[in-house]
Amino acid sequence: MSKALVWLRRDLRMEDHAALYHALKRHEQVYVAFVFDTDILDSLSDKHDRRVEFIWESVSELKDSLRKSGGDLLVRYGKALEEIPQLAQQLEVAAVYANRDYEPLAIARDEQVAQALLAADQTLHLFKDQVLFEQDEVLTQTGKPYGVFTPYKRAHLAKLNPFYLKAYPVQKYLSSLAKISKEPMLSLESLGFSRTNLKTMRLPTGIAGAQQLFNDFLQRIEDYDEARNYPAIKGVSYLSVHLRFGTISIRQLAHAAWQLSLAGNAGAATWLSELIWRDFYFQVCYHRPDLQLAGRAYRLEYDRLQFPNNRDWFAAWCEGRTGFPIVDAAMRQLNQTGYMHNRLRMVVASFLVKDLLIDWRWGEQYFAEKLIDFDFAANNGGWQWAASTGCDAQPYFRIFNPQSQSEKFDAHGKFIRKYVPELAALSDNVIHAPWAGTVSKKDQLVSMPEVDYPMPVVNHAVQRQEALGIYKNNVKQK
């Protein structure tokens, strides 16, 4: 009897799943497995990592769903590049099916697994699933990968049609799931990790959680193009972590956005553009493996900018005590929840690089440790955009002013008051820059000993000139 194994990675769902569909359609018995990969887990220093708990919750739900459909999820703990070949041999399958990854380290892992399987006369089949277009599917007229988003988006949209948005009909073939003895789910504690505040954050996990968030977002997507910029209101989809771990299909999301945008929904059109940004960064990552393997800047002429890298200032940034309320509120949101609003990601990244004069790689690594939706391609792309070292990055002389960003996108200080409660009593016109201008005694921050909040670590105007000098000197040296 023809048997296959589906290896889940960042695709923790049953519906609209490329690898699962192809395996079920081609084989009479299909096993499904997920490995808590120690090559990844052992690199995490914080054993209260929200990502691990999110994955664990989602895997648990998926295991239950597969059981209800007549199968089960084989959950393993160890090195994936060892566990998968061993499991494939143990189950005597003809092939292993998985959805393709685009990060260089993941590609190298898959090549090792493929070689191990080949030695046992088994095959690894990989499929496109986590993106709409992959690798070389969207290229310039000269056959090169795009380095600027706008023409990439035009080419992407010109190619996009219902064929690429069609869901894989997995449900039709679930009878091919292998009937096996039910295995217990590994506990989170057995993986060496503990519970976090994920439950109190009320972030829904798994397939059901993703669908709940998506249905909610569809009710307000029309306002997305404007509302997405304001961190104090419910303007974004909150689906980034679900896209990261594949508890919902990119095709389902893009199909809805595409149809609504064709009907004139401006918010949906903007959101579809954001989904295309995601594809863009994946293709950049695929074509430039040195970004991950060597930590290089996309624009190599900016690879070694001479930043002072003041460690005390970096610690203040990490801990949310820079004296700039919007920056501190954003960093505290990240530390407390593992999430940061996208507008604020740009603000704090610009502040770290062009106010504190710290190498963007330091911030990139900190986000990699803290973000629950961390994805190398998007994280690297965003940081290099802010640092003016990446593809299609903002020019180095465009530097966010944290005070004006705060006044524009959190005008009433609602977001600041939530995460920097020591400033809650200040008036709206003072809370964005408590140190600035002439204010009443009641609002004078330095005259309020009961308020424990630092003065600014730097002067924005002075640091802006310093940053411009660093970039200009780099240009001269080249």
C-alpha cells in the first residue's frame, strides 16, 4: 500500500494545505507529523517564549482536528533533520511531503533531510504554500529579482488571478489519513518551556483563532488604509502571527482582499498591498542568502556604517526608558506582549539607528527574540528599510521625529498612557514631550517627584545631524 508522510513546519492547519493535499491525493495512507525542533528551541534563551506556547497550542488543536477526521498528528521532540528521516523509515513511507521554506538555513536543513531520505530510497517533495508567488515567479523583464517594491507590486498584481488564489480541496481526500493508534500530546513543560501571559493577552491561537480574527477584520477592513496607522485603535488585522505559523492560508486572505479591492474597497486594496510586501521580502530573502547567513546589508555599500553603538542607550531602548514616550510605550508593548504595532516598529527602528546611532542589526536581533510573529524575511526587510540599507529603503536623510510621530498617530496619548502609566496624568499637549516647552507647574514633569520617568537620553535634533554625518561620510569613503 502506497504510504506518505506530511511534515508540517510553518503550516499548522488542515484546510487549503498544498503538501497535505498532494500527499492525500497521491497515496492511500498518509501520516502527518510535526517536530519541535531542538535546533531551534535550544537557541531560545527565554524559556517563557510566547512563540513556543503559541505553536504548542496550535499543534494541540491541529492534533484534535486530525483525530476527528480519522487520523492523528505524530508529534516529536528532537532535531528535525534526524527525526523526519527516522520516522519515514519507521513508517516505511515512499515519500515525505512538505511546504517549501525560503530562508537559507531552512533550505540547508531540507537539503540534508532530502539526502538522508534518498539514501533510504525515499523522496522529499516540496510545494509552494506560504506565499502567492515564490522564487523566480515574479522577475523583471531582464530576468532578475526586483529590488524595488512598487514595480514588483505591479508585476505581482498583473500576474495574480483566481488560479493562484484557489484553495486546495483537502477535505475531499481526508479518507486517506492513516488510521493509527492515538498518541498523547507532548506537554509544554516536557519541551523545557513554561506558560507565558499568552492566555491573558487573549490572543486566539490555532486554526479557530485565526478564523475568528479574520472574520472580525473583514467587518472593519474598509477602514484599514487609514486606521492601520493608529496604535491606540483596533485598525490592523492581528493576523501576522497566524500567517507566520500557517494557521490560516495566505490564499484565503489574499482572495478576500483581491475580490474586495476589485469592488473598490480601499482598505482591502491597501491590505492586499501589505500581503504583497510579505511576498516581496520572501523573494529578497531567497535571492540574497547572505542577508541571513552573514548578516549583510542588502546595499553592500552601507554594510559597515560607523555607528558608536552606545550600550547604555541600547539598554534604555530595550527596556523602554529612553525618555521619549512613544518609543518607550512601543518597546514596553513588545516586552509585555510580544507584539508591536507596525507603525511603531518603524518609529522605534528609526529611533535606534538614527537617534541613538546603533547598528540596525542590534535591533533586528532584539525583535527576533521578542516578536511573537517574528519572521526573518519581514523582520530583516523592515529593519533595513528603516536603516536605509535595504532594498527600496527610505533615503538616509529621511529621519522620523519621534515627537511628531507621537502627536500625529497617538494625538490624545491613549497608547502612551496604556504602556507608560506614570505619564497618565499629563495633558494631551504635554504627554508627547514632557521635557519640552513652557508648561504649567502641574504638568512640569521634572517638578513631579512622584513620577518616575527619565529625561530624554539624547537630543533628537543633535542626533539627527550626527546620523546624517555617519551616512555622508560613508558615501564619501566609497
